[in-house]
Amino acid sequence: MWFSRVLLCSGLAVGSLSMWDTLSHAWDPAFQAPALPLGPTHTNYHAFREFTLSVGGKKKGTRTVSKNGPRLLFLCPQFFSPEPVKNAGISGVF
């Protein structure tokens, strides 16, 4: 279990670099689009929205893994089965 926690923390740390780059666009004047009909700072809004979605996704993933990690990995092999994909009619994947 300690190894999965180390991997999770490493992934969060590396992902934080990308999140910081995205957040920096939220106040960067060079990221603005002056000719945009919705306003020149609308692109900055989208950068901030992407940042907040990333924070929410990381929070949800961390909570799910920390609360259900052992059960997801060892007690529920159906999560890792290709059968739902095959039953949905998607062929050629597995």
C-alpha cells in the first residue's frame, strides 16, 4: 500500500507543475484575445476554469484512491475486465 501512496503523491506533484502553467495563463496578458467578441479576457477565464477542474479532479481521484484503493485493486476485478467494452459493441480494443 505504501508504494501506491508514493505513486499517487508523485503523480500529484508532477501534475501540479502543469496546473501551475495553466493557472499562470489566467492573469497573463499575452494569453488574451483582443478580437474575441466575448471580450479579450474570456480566454483567461477558460484557463482559470481548466485549473479549477484540474484541482477538483485531483481531489476526487485522491479521495477515491485513499478510501477505496485496496478494494478497487484486489477485491473488484470486474473494474479491470474488458467485458463491458465488448458488450457495448466496441470491437478491436481488446
